[in-house]
Amino acid sequence: MKSVIQDGYLRRLGMWDAVMIVIGGVIGSGIFRTPASVAKLTGSGLEQLALWLLGGGLTLAGVLCYAELGARRPQVGGTYIYLREAFGRLPAFLFGWTMALINYPGSIAAVAATFADYFCSAAGLPHLWSRPIAVGAIAFLVGINLGGIRAGAWVQSLFTVLKLGAVSLVVVAGLILARGHWGLALAVDTAHPVNSMAVVGALLPVLFAYGGFHYLNDLAGEVKAPQQTLPRALTIGMLTVVVCYLLANFAYLAGLGHAGLATSTAPAADTLRSLLGPHGGDWIAWGIACSTFGYCNIAIAGGARVIQTMGADGVFFRATGRLEGASRVPRIALVALGAWAIVLTLSGSFDRLLDYTTVGEWLAHAFGIATLFWYRRQFPDQPSPYRVPLYPLLPLLFVGVVLSVILATAWHSPGDAGMSLLIIALGIPVYFLWLRRAGTEA
């Protein structure tokens, strides 16, 4: 199919690419570690699986809302575009400011560091090589994406398939270890009695593990037949993730038991070692390295498109808004994002910065979904190839859950929540300075 130009970008991503982007944007390193944190806050395997199913269902509600938003506005920039049209340029800028300055580069730096740690472990390299390898991984992926979206999509597909292979390996290992006694996976764990509030708190890490589904919307301007492809890819991709997460958790519970999972610091490695011996840890280390490497790739590609959109709007450096070459690539935005991520990697400050922006990121998700009400009211007769089912129940459910997550996060970590709001507020004077510099009005 011949590529079509819209807003300067080439539509070159097909259905397979889009599904791989959704899966690769959600599955990083969380499913290999987070289940142990959740097990500490639950009292049985049944509660554990119920929480992951609930988290998946809630996230799927948000994904279906993003599917309609993407079908209505199939442009590069995703949430930034929705906020700009529905609520104005200032809220959109505050989202972009937080994501471009901290969240995207901080996520890239954090996951690149995780990739480097597991790569060194699997390859038998000393830990002091970790930081140079993380920097090299970021630079390599920026270089790949400078060649165009097809090159980045090829890398994404390859490493998404590899990470699905790693999840499958964990699932098979856990089921073999269970030796048919799968009912034990659902048993009550008398060694870890918990109260109902602890179980509610366990939903927080589950929802965080399901995050990252928005990257396809960031790239919507490069998707072929977006009105049909975006809803299908988001739904197929997210359902695949939910199934993978449920199977992985069941495998951990079947292989280690709830008590073993709750006390594990590396459940995937422990499961593989129980079956394959010491070399099992090396196998899963390679799997996690592949998974995190693929996540870095999609975060670089998606983040650069948001920065390019802001630059084209005149609320960021104008140079970052340019598209270059026959492939229409935001090269300056890619290099700027990669360079800042490398700075954060070398400084080692990314973990705290990500803690500070958690509230801001989830606020952006809530307001992003809320724009759906504006689109429905503002354009009641606009034809849409996809409409979220059970409207307005699903968007209200997602916004309500996200706001509850934000309140719970603020309650448990008031300092981080306060810093997040401060970072967002600091964007207000910066916004007006950009407008003054560009000679435009708010």
C-alpha cells in the first residue's frame, strides 16, 4: 500500500506494527518483578489473580476510550492534541512540559539502566559496565529511529516477539513446576494475612504495570487507515497483555506458591532457576533485557513525536518541530530527547524524577480521557468509525479510578505528589515565556 502524507508524516505503520507497539509499550520489566510486590499485599493466589484481572479490565476501559480519541484525531501527538483542542494550549503545554522534560526521558533512562543491569548479568560482565551500556543503548536506538519509522517499527516488532517469548518461558516453567497441582495457586496464604485496605493498595502497582498503552496514539499520524487500525490494534494489543499478565501470575503462583512469590525479589528468575538450575536465571535475564530494550525504543519514538508537535506549535524550540528527509523524521526532536535521557542516565537522578511525575502522568491520562466528553458534545453529528461501548460509563469509570489512584498516591507519598504538582505549576510561567518569545498569544 502506498504511503499517504498527512501533517508532514508518512503513514507507514500497518496493523502488525501497531499491535506490536501497544504490547511493547506496556510490557517492560514490570511483569517480571511487580507480582512479588502485589503478593506481599494480598492474602491468597485468588486475590492476586483477581487484582490483575481487575487492573486489566480497568485499563482496557481506558484503552477503548483512547481508541475512539485516536479514531477521531489520528494525528501525531496523542494526548497533547486532545488536550489542546478540548481545553486549550496551556493545559496541553503543561502535559507536554512534564512529559518532554521528565517523564519520557526519565522513563527511557530508567528502563535503559534496567536493560543494562540485566544485560551485564546475562553476559557475565562486571556491573561497572552498566552505565556505559545504558548510554550506548539509548544512542543506538536514537540512531535506528533517525532512519525513519519503518526502521524503528522493525526493531519494535523483533523485540516484542522476544519479550513475548520470555513471558511464555516463565509461564511454561511455572506450570511444569506445579506438576498438575494448579489448585494450590489459588490457595489462601496463612503466612501473609492482610486487611482490605492493603488489597486496595495493591491495585496501584498493578495499574502502573499496565501503563504505556498511549504510545500508539502518539504515533497515530504514521498509522495506515488509522480510523480502523487504531481501535483494532489497541484492543488486540491490550487483550494480549492482559492474558500474558494473568498467565504469568498464575505460573508464579503455581511454581512458587503465594508465600514463595511474596518473599521473592526476582520471581521470574526464581521460577526459571527452580526448573533449569542456575542457568535459568541467565535465560530470563536475556528475556528481561530484550523486553526493556524494546520498551526504550517505543518510548524514544513516541516521545520525540510529542516534542515535535510542541515545536511545530511554537511552545518549544522551533527546530524540534521540523521533519526531515524523505522519510519525514523528527530528527532534531529525537536527538534532543536522546541527549537529555543520556544526561539523566549519567546523573542517576531519573528514579526520583519519575517518582515526582507519577501524579502528573496519571492526571494527564484522566484529563485525556475526559476530552472524549468534549468531543462528543462539540461534534455530536461527526461520524466516527469507532465509538467506545457503554458510553459514558467506561470513560467515567476510568477517570474515577485514575483520580482514586492519584489520591492514594498522594496519601502514601505526599512529598512526591507535591513535587509533581510543583513541576506542573512551574510550566505556567515557562508557557508564557515561550509565547512571548514566539510572538504569539495564548
